[in-house]
Amino acid sequence: MTPSARVQAAIELLDAIIAAARDQGAAADTLIARYFTERRYAGSKDRRAVRELVYAAIRQLGERPRSGRAAMLALAANDSEIAALFDGVGHGPAPIGASETAAKPGVAPEWMLSRLEKSDVPGSEWPALIERAPLDIRINWLQPAPPPIDGAEPIAGLPDALRLPSGTNIEALDAYKDGAIEVQDAGSQIVTLAARAAPGMRIVDLCAGAGGKTLALAALMGNEGVLLATDTDRARLSRLAPRAARAGATIVETRLLDPGRELEVLGDWVGSADCVLIDAPCSGTGTWRRNPEARWRLSPDRIERLVETQRHVLEIGAELVRPGGAIVYIVCSLLDEEGAGQAAAFLGRHPGWQAASLTLPAGRAHGPGIRLTPGHDSTDGFFVARLERPC
């Protein structure tokens, strides 16, 4: 592909990503993979260059742009080399018209910036929300210790975590194939520690998804006890079993839940769990570094629906916890209505329950829990609270 053709390919991909964000369709990574599956002539350098153009445009634009061309024009406005590739030659994009306007750069939509401000996320930290995320891994001690990994650096306060150089092909490492390491952001590892998982415990990972935190819990439990992973998404939950097998996590059980009828499947766990970890569905405002187009998918109505879902799963968790046990409530969101406000509302509905004091390797006290932010902690953004049931 010529450099101009790469720009045109990025425009076409951005058009598809914009439409998918508007209609809640496939993620950007999925669309990029499909695009190049249909264009086998594109070499690895072409794919890499186009991908970098696409994500550079996405990160620069807080508001969903009207078109892929407008998005690329925003890059061209600050890069004369890209602007010169709008030449109309061959498969390149048409020359820039005198009346054409580029999409407006920004961190997030204005209504979202207002919510971040109300949630005490200072403007000085906003740029970090869309910076490129590092590659973190968790050492899985259920398997033999992995050999040293070139360029790996320790992460303060997390003896089981390493940060790898950007661009590391993790899936090519023998340690990954053998299940000795798992890709997991340092922030995700940190908030999982709030469960205080130990051998012999009975723990439910209520919104387990594909099981990243489930596997971390299994390692903390030393494969002793009972660990139940549940979710309402069959496709996501189905990915957990092979991951658990690779990791050597033998105590993991899975159950698919029916939305709105979860307790019918969990009746044998009512009042018996030492801990229920709830990594609740949320806006993902703390993970824009990894999924920057997620900003284009959000709306006030969508957040309201997520807040109601979070309230619902918290009530399920309350039914499962034994006296003296705890809910560990986690969201990868920086919005108070999903984090601190949601946890405080739960405590208000449940007299006697208390928010436990947490000491974690990173984060700052926020409401009844702790919040981590990319700007302060160099992790994804999270809120976590440990809500303990009275004895």
C-alpha cells in the first residue's frame, strides 16, 4: 500500500468504527481485524501503519466525529506529512477542500467532562485518560515460575506483577502459553486484593466475564476452597474454562445466569459466601486508554441503565454473603454515580453494613472506598469498596 492508500484505509475503518459506536456494534479491534482479513494484500507494515493512524485519530477526538474523513483531517491539521497524502492519487483520499472542516479535538464529550469534574477528577488528569496504556502481566504461581522476560520491570507494591515493553508479543512467550503469566492491568490486580482471598474460602465472582479476576482469586486462594464464577453473557463466560485450564486453576466452577432470575441458579449459595466480588458492568471511563472509541458509545441514558444494573447486582450479592462476610464492589469507572455514590447508596439501603478500611498498593481514599486513576497511579481507572455484612 502507498502512504496515501494507508490514509484512505484509515478513513474507511474510522467510518466503520464511528457507525459501530453509534449503533453499539463491534469494537474497533474487531473491525480492524475483519478489514484486513478481507484485504490479504496488505502487509504487516501496512496493517501496523493503518492501525496507528486509526487509533491516533480516535485518541484525539472526544466527541464522535461525523465521518472518518473528518477524523483524519483532525490529524492532518497538525501533521503536514499526513495532510500532503490527501492527494487524490491512486487509492489515496481526495485533496482537502477549502471549505472542509476537521473534527474537533478533545478528551471526551462535553457532558462527560462535566461529570468527571463533578466526580472530582481534576482537569490536569484528563489527558492521561486517553494515553496509550502499558502492558502489565500477573505472574501465576499456580504454575511453575516463568523464566525472566526481556525488558520486564517490577510494579511497586505488587510482587506478582510486571510491566512489559510496549509492543511485546505476549502470546508468543512460552510463559504465556504455559499459563505462568496472565495479561492483567496493575489496577485490576490491585482492586482484586480487596477481596482478601485466602485458601479455603468460598468466593463468588458474580460478574466474571472471561475470568481475569477469577484467575487472580484462584491464585490468591492457592487452589484451595470454592470459587464460583458467574455471568449472564454465555459467550464471555465460555472463555473462562480454557483459560482456567491453562492457568491450572482447578477450583473454578462456572454458572450461566438468567438476567432477572439470578438467585434461582444461586439458591445454594445464599448466605454462605465469604466474599462476593462484583466487577460490575459500567461505563468503562477508567479504561479509555485501552478502548478509546468507548467514549463515542456513551450517553447519559446508557449510564443511567448501567447504574440500575449495578444496583441490581449489588442486591444479589447481598443475598449471597454470609454474616461477617463482604461484598467487594468494583467498577472501572471514574464517575461517582457508578462508584462512590453507588456504594454509599447500598450502605444506605442496608443498615448495619459498613465500608471496611482498605490498604492497597495504590489509589486514594474516595467516599466509602478507594479510587485509582491513570493520571495519579499509572493504572486503569477503578473504584473499589469492601462492604461488610454485620455478624
